[in-house]
Amino acid sequence: MTMLAQGAALGIPYGIAVGKTEQLWVANGQHVVGVDLETGDQRIVSSRQSLQTPLGVVETSKGDLFVADAAGRIVHLDPASGTESVIAEGEHLASPMAITCLGKHILYVSDPVARRIMKIDARTGRLSELSAQGHLAAPLGLAPLGAHSLVVADPDALDFAGALIQVDLEAGTQVPLLGGTGDLVNARGVAVVPGRHVRPTQGNGNNSSAKATQEP
């Protein structure tokens, strides 16, 4: 394990995304911060024009940044100018937490308060519900699992045992991949790495690895 950056503008990191230009983007509940992977230098790129409580961030394949704000909105952020534009908000976004992207403009957002995963077209701001309730009790982290599904980290699923849940992107169906046993406790974040491994992060600071079914 290597320390990339600490202190300064980072605050309390919640969401993190890898950028296209050797850079990390970090949402810390107050700002979005850019971190240079080579030097560890940090710079605040958000202006708080629209953002109140940024918790999740993603960079699309086109290089656009989108931020999930727990105040109930999804915001497009230009890191060069700090310009913020709300693309979606309202009653269907109770408290967005994590955000990911598939393709050039389709966003997926976890909402633990509403117990659901929302789908958003970044071009139009159109919202639709992908999957709700069922096994989802407090969905937090999420990541693409191949081209046709997401994996969701939910610390309260399966009667508070916690679980990683696979969600089909077409039907919205849910299948628990791994329950809260052994090393997997209080799963809050998740990433999919080469080799079809799903790596959850946990509230106790530990992490583990699970094998999952994924499309090539």
C-alpha cells in the first residue's frame, strides 16, 4: 500500500474516480478535489455554485465529470472553470450517494434513503428507476460489472448482514453475489478490477476480494 495524498484539501473522502489524465477525482462532502497521481498535488475544482454535499463523482469516457450530491441533485462539473450545471434533481433523487457511468452518457446513481438505483441520461437529465427495494436496503457503492449489470455494495442488505448485489441493467432484477459473512462486513464501496474480481471497501477500514460472474 502506498500513500498517494493526504491532508490539505482532501478532508474526508467519500467518492473517488480515476480520470483519463493521470488524475484522481475525490468528492469529500464539501468539494470535488483533483489529485495528481504523480506528485500527489491537490486542487479544489468545484465552486459550490450548485453543489452542497458532493459524495460521489465519475468521469465519463468523453472526459466529463458528474457529481452525486446528497442534497438531491446530479451536477455536471467543468474542472477547468469550476462551472457547475444541475442536470437532474427533484423527488426521484432523495439522497444520491455513489455514481458510475456506462457508455458515453448513461449514469447510474445509488440512493440509500429511497432504497433504489436510478438511471440518468446525462444529455437530457431524464430520470428512470432501474431497481428498487427487494434486496436493496441502503445501497451505497456501485460499479459496472461487464456491459449488462452493476454490482452494488449494501451494508444493510440481507437483514443487516450486508451484501454485494448484482443488478441487471435491462430488467432491474437483483441477485446477491456475496452475503455478509467471513471478511465481508459493512460493505460500503466496491470496484471491479481485471480478472473478474470485485473488491468491496468496508466501514471498518478492511477490504476483501470476491469472484463474480461477469461478461467478457
